[in-house]
Amino acid sequence: ALEDVVERCPEDGPAHLELARVLAESGDAERGMAETRRVIAAHPDLAAAGHYQLGLMLTDVGQFDEALVAMGTAVEKWTSLSVKKIINDHCG
């Protein structure tokens, strides 16, 4: 199971993010959101995806103001990543 993979590989951010999604989709939104927040804190490289996923989860539970903040943060993180990639590709 996915929880076994996460337990064996605690540093695997994408596995934790997938576990969070599965938890939320199976009806355990609170655990899913908590896991997503842990991924955001522990894996800055996954912050954009994490904030996006959190925004979807918050929308699903009706926390629309918080969802809007999470989605806005996701856009900011993705924009920052895109600018860094363009600079590296063209000036690096």
C-alpha cells in the first residue's frame, strides 16, 4: 500500500503528496490536508503542487477563502519556478 511506501521512504515527497491525495479522495480530508501541509513544509520543491492540491482539498470541504489563498500561493510558486527556468535556460 502507499502508506507502506511512505513509511519506508519518508523523504519521498511525491509519495507523500500522492498519499495525501488518496486520503482526501477516500473521505479523510483532514488527514489528507495535514499530509499535504507536511509536504509543503518539508519539500520546498513541491510547494507549488502542494498548495494546488491543498486548494482543491479545501474547496472540497467548503473552505473557499482558504482554498483561494492556497491556489494563489500555488500560482506564485509556479510563476517563480517558471521565471527561474527561463533564466537558467537562456542565461545559465
